[in-house]
Amino acid sequence: MRKLIKTKPKTNQEPAAQTTVATLEKKSTFEYVVVNLICLFAFLAFGYIAIMSFFQTSVLDPQAYSSEIILYETDNLLLNLFFTAILVIFLFIMRRFYDFFAKVNMRVMEIALGVYVLLLGMLWIFSVTSIPAADSANIFETAGQAAEGNYSTLNNFSEFYNKDFYQGYSYFNFYPFQLGFVLISELIYRIFGSESSMPVQVLNVIATAAAYVGLALITKLLFKKRSVEFIAILLLACCFQPILFCTFVYGNILGMSLGIWSCYFLIKYFQTNSWKMLIPCGVLLVLSTIAKYNNMIYLVAFVIMLIVHTVKHKKWQSIAFALAVCIATVGSSSLIIAFYESKSESGFSSSGMSQVLYLDMGLQESGRAPGWYTRTGIDVFLKNKLDSSAANKEAWGEIGDRIKKFSSDGEYTVDFFSKKILSQWNEPTFESIWVSKVKGHTNPVLADSLGDQVYNKSLGQFLELHFELYIRVLYVLFAAGIYLMFIRKKTNIATVLLPLIVMGGFGYHMLCEAKSQYILTYIPLMIPTAAYALQIILFSDYKGLKKVMEKINSIPNDNPLFKHSKTK
């Protein structure tokens, strides 16, 4: 009979792997090529952004704050390197306490993360009581009135918020896809009342907490180590931008949360091949695109990985699911539009502004920053009397002119796209404070209150410094995580799913309409990969580096300049 011996792990040694679900491993050349091409593009893109974050920061012009004008401020490189080095040293010092932290129950940590986000989010939204404006005000007005049986704002030339901006045409003639979030909001206002937008802001807070817990669980599924999940939870706890963004009465936060949980079930499907995981995955993905139509980026990423999974495992249910979820996401949007057309007894004159118009807008100069929002798309659409075909034809002509400009002037092209990328990804607040500060408030923001401290005083200054350091380190770790997954052969359809979604957002907003707030929902998706990188950095034994140092130290020192002279 063999005797079982319990051994205590040595301090600072790489923690043992944690078992989660069974993972089916099968070599596939097709998977290897696809996932590593994704990793290559992600590494190059975020390696560039990470390097540039040490040299400059994009900020909203404080002299024209409400206008969203981006300034490119040159940073002190030595100071940025110094503070980054201090953080690295601190993390290596904290590594000594790994034995203590290893005893923490991870389920308790996951619950604590959710509660922590809930408390912070509720405190923030009820402190500033932000009132919707612009697009979110159109949605709030329509959903609130619809909850009371009034659908008049869907009609052209009716009395609705900001009607002059659209020359009297219904807002939803331009953006019919927004009716998905109108439906969700209407259901909420029917239950909780439509006097204010706070019920949706509360939903945003709950969704953020759920998203963070979902990312912690995804980290556990992907890397199967307590230490990686522990680091991911700490990184999530320090990611305040989505929490501050909860005041925005829009589909971004809810769509992000639903998308993250759909990723969780797809990853479980990849690891178990259990078709039952596809049911919640599909439902959550459809709801995610209803809440935020831009989350079609998740759909594209899912389809790519499901195709790879089909080739790898010959699981034809994967390709069948990909086809079904494509039909469901597109069909659900059409059904919702038809529903509101029926309720308002009027048809929308077109399918709305096409992606061609967004591409046209994204390639134009803007007073805010290259490719940021302008009236370009709306003006072309109005000029052509809301005829999508005619508007697209004119937009393609403008796109062609811009392509000629880019092809004839390489220096201008590099400057345009580099500024466009950095104005979004290297604006560390991602307009999370801006979205509520520039709007009205149900209750005045009192002096020295939480809102006043964040908007105008020391707490806001601290948060901006924190955001700069946090995002810089996150980009470095994300790029490092991509590299380490490649050299350690950890790249597969599961571990590369979130980076693919991030790259989808990167590519889309590099070409189409840009704003730093659009980037915010992709930032938390980078945390599992970044946590993996940090765990490797902290717990590696650095044998190769030690050997190099030993060789250097073993070199004979015969130079008399380095010999200590004797003193009498």
C-alpha cells in the first residue's frame, strides 16, 4: 500500500494547474494557421499601441470639453518608464505573499468581485443622477412613451427630441437597429416606470458586475490556474471605466455583458464538445446584438472559430449552429423593426444608414479627431431623401476620393490612421467620465460630493493618472500574453476567441466611425490574456537569464582598473 505524502508548494514557484473541464486536444494545421495569424495581427497592433502609450496620451480638450476634441499630448518617457518600473517592482515584492493569497477561496473572490462592482456602480449612478442626451435621449424618450402606449415619436415630422437635427424625419429612419435597445428599455420602463432613466442605469451596473464575473470564469476555463484567475480578478477590480460608463443609457454595457457570457458558453463548447452549451451561447449572442448591433463583431468571431472547430473535429453541428445564429441575429433585428412599424402604423422609409456611410464617415477628417463623428453620413442620407441605394452610390464616390488621397500621399495616410487609432485606444478614460459630466443631472452635483470630486477635483485627477498607468500596463501585458501563448503553444480557438473579438473592434473602428467610448467595451476582454502574461512574468524561474548572468560573472577580471588598490 503506497503512502500518500502531502507536499507544500514552494514560495514563488509557478502554481500547479487547476482542473476545470475536460479539454479535447487535437492537432490541426488549419487551426494553427488561423489562430496564429490572429495572434500576429493582435501582437503587432497592440505592440504598437503599447509602445506609443509611453510617448503620448490622447486627451479630451479641457477648453472645449463638451465638443469631444482630442489633443495629442507628449508624455515624459522617463517618468512613464519610472512609474511602470515601480509597479513591476511592487508586483515582484507582492509575489512573496503568494502562499497567503493561494489560500483564498476563488469562489469567494468571484462573488466579492461582483458585489464590489455592484456597490461602486450604484454609488456612482445615484451620486450623479445623469440625464440622457443626444442618441440616448432619443431612445429614452421613445422607450418611455412606448411603455405608456404612445409610439408617436416613431413617425416623421412628429414632436420628438432633437427633431430639428434630423430635419423632422424620425430618428429611427436613420438608425432602425436602435429599436432593439428601445424594446429592452420599454420592457424595463413598463415594470419600473418611465419617469427617469435610472432603471436602465441600474441594469447597466448589474450587467457590468455580471460581465466581470464572467471574465473571471472565462480566465479559469482558459488557463486553469488559480493564480491567473486571481490576477484577472485584481485587474478587473482596478478597471473602473466600465463602472463609470454605467450612467450612459445605451446598449454598450448590456451588450458587452451578454456577449461575454455567450463567449463563456462557446469556450465551454470548444472544451467539451457538448452541444448543450450552444443553446445559452446562441440565446445570449442574439440578445447581445439586439442590445448593441455593433456586437455583430462577436458573431463574426464566433463564425470564424466555429468553422475552424468544424474542420478540426468534423463536428458539423458547429457549422449548423453558426448558420442558425447568423439567421437568428439578423432576423431578430428585422422582427423588432417590423414590430415597431406595426405599433406606430408607419413604415420606416429605408433600412437606415448603411455601413457604407459609416465607412465614408470614418475616412473623413473631423474637428474632433481623424475619422470621428461628423454629419457626413446624415447629410448624404438626407440629400438623397433617405434612399439607401442613392446614398451609398454617393458615399462610394467620396470613399474613392479618399482612397486616391491615401494612395498618393503615404505620409498623410500614416498620420491619419495613426492618429485615428491613438485617439481611440490611447484615450485612457474612454469618455467614461465625459458621458455624464457634459449632460444634465436630475439632482445638482453638490460641491465636494463624489461627482464633484471626480468631475472637477483631486479624485478625478487621480483617476486620470490611474487610467494612464493601468491602460499602458494592460496593453503591454496583452501584447506579451499573445506572444507567450504563441511560444508556449497555448494558442487555440478557445484562448484566441477574446483577442479575435478585440481585433474585430480594432479593425472596424480603424476604418469606420471612431470614438474612444466605442473602445471601452473591448478593454475588459483583454484582461484574461493580460493576466496570463503577468502570471508567467511573476512565476517564471528565468533559468535562461540566470545562465547568462552566471556566464557574465564567470568572466575573469584581469583589468587592473577594476582591482581594488590596497590602502595603508
